[in-house]
Amino acid sequence: MTELAVVQEQVQKRTSLNPLPRLLGRRRVLPGLGPTLGFTWIYLGALVLIPIGALFFQAARLSWAEAAAIVTAPRTAASLMLSFGAAFVAALANTLIGTLVAWVLARYKFAGRSALDAIVDLPFALPTSVAGIALTFVYSEHGWIGSLFAKVGLPIAFTRLGIVVALTFVGMPFVVRTVQPVIQEIDPQVEEAAASLGATKVQAFFRVILPLLGPAIGAGFALSFARAVGEYGSVLFIAGNMPMKTEIAPLLIVSKLEQFDYAGAAVIGASMLVVSLALLLTVQLFERQVEKRFGGDPS
């Protein structure tokens, strides 16, 4: 009798003596689809669907003409354009810088790598109001960095540039943590194969590595953008909050709530939600196109 046959015979004897495997095969230990799906709907409904539905219900108290008048008002339009424009610029900056940081953390071993890896997660743990105060101190006209830019006539704090800086700060970890695992999964032999076929390092990166990172970079951009659009605490101190100039949409919503204009605040919030969902849907469609083009699973 071969060794494989002996092992199979021992396994059969142990299984016949121990009824637990047979019981597990007849009865599931974990709950099935019904309970888990029901809990999922309850959880998402209580935390996501019902609050969003309440927002649209509150906004629906106004007529279409009244809602359009609120959204198209000069102050509202300026704050919405600033919020989405600054979030878009910050997401682009995070996409470039975050991908570079993720590449360094995933591909190189150096002294202080663990400390740098921990610093990336700092915006996650730091309260946004504390981040706003710290950024204001550093980037004001008398701050360590802001004073250098002020000397050349480029102030940062209390300007739109300061808003972009704050949104970049809070959104960078989303790109890094989304792209870094994908870089770690790419086999270095892929680059070696490209080099053996005569490709330079630049060609290998843009034609081989970058297409593989495309979906992850797109997801990081979407997460960073979504985080930046609704940011409030870190922008509150560094923006200056001047209407028509440095007033973001979340701050305008808070102002309307302080004036007990709940319907107006709901209309602005609902408009931000609709635009954000449309942009995120566009990014997801782009990711699917990239996955289909390079042989990924589009599902």
C-alpha cells in the first residue's frame, strides 16, 4: 500500500469516529443569506438610506422654482463651484502625490519607512478642526511655510489656495491606501519581462505598470474627491470664510441652519449629493472601461 493510500485510510477512520464533519455538512454554523441580507438592509437603511431620504424629503417642501432660486443664487453658486472645484484640484494632486508615495512605500526598503507609513494615516486619526488650526498656523503669513510664499506675493491661508491645501491634506491617505496594495501585488518579473523586450523604465511604467494601477488610481481619486467635497472642519479656519470668495458649500449650509432655514440647507445639501453621485458614477464607469480594455473583471 502506498503512502497516499495509508493517509486516505487514516482520514476516513478519523472522520467515521468523529461525527462533527458530518454534522457541519448537514447544518450550517454561520447564518445564511436571509439573516445576513436582512441585517445588511437594516444597517444601511438606518445609517444611509433613511437619512438621505429625509434630506430629500425636507428639500421637497419647497417648489422647483424655490429650490432652483436657492441653488442658482450668486452666493450659493459661488460656494458650490468653490467646493467642487477645490475638491477636484485636491483630488488630482492627491492622485499624483499619493501614487508616488504608495510606490515608494511598496517598492523600496529604507530607514524610517515604518514612520513614513504611519504618517500617511495621520489625517485619518487627527480631528479635522485640529488639522485646520495646525494648517493655519503653518501656512499663514507668519507661519513657517506661509511666510515664504507671502514674500513672493502668494499668500496661502485665507485664500482658495489654502482651501486646496486643506483638502489635499485630508484626502491623500485614500489614494495611498488604495494604490499601495495593488503595487505590492504586481510581480517585479513583469518589469523584467518588459525590459528584456527592449522597453525602457519609463516605457515599462506607462505601458505595463500604469494600466494595472488604473482602476486603483481611479478608485483613490473618487474616494479623495468625495472626502474633500464634504470637508468642513479643516477648511473652516484656513479658508477665511468670505462669501463669494472663500466660502465653501458646507459652511453655507451651516449658516442656513443657524438661521433656521432648514429647507434651504436641505436643498443645497441635496444638490451637492446629486452632483457627487453623478461624478462618482462617472469615475466608476471609467474604471470599468479600463478593466475591460486591459482584461480585468468588469463585474
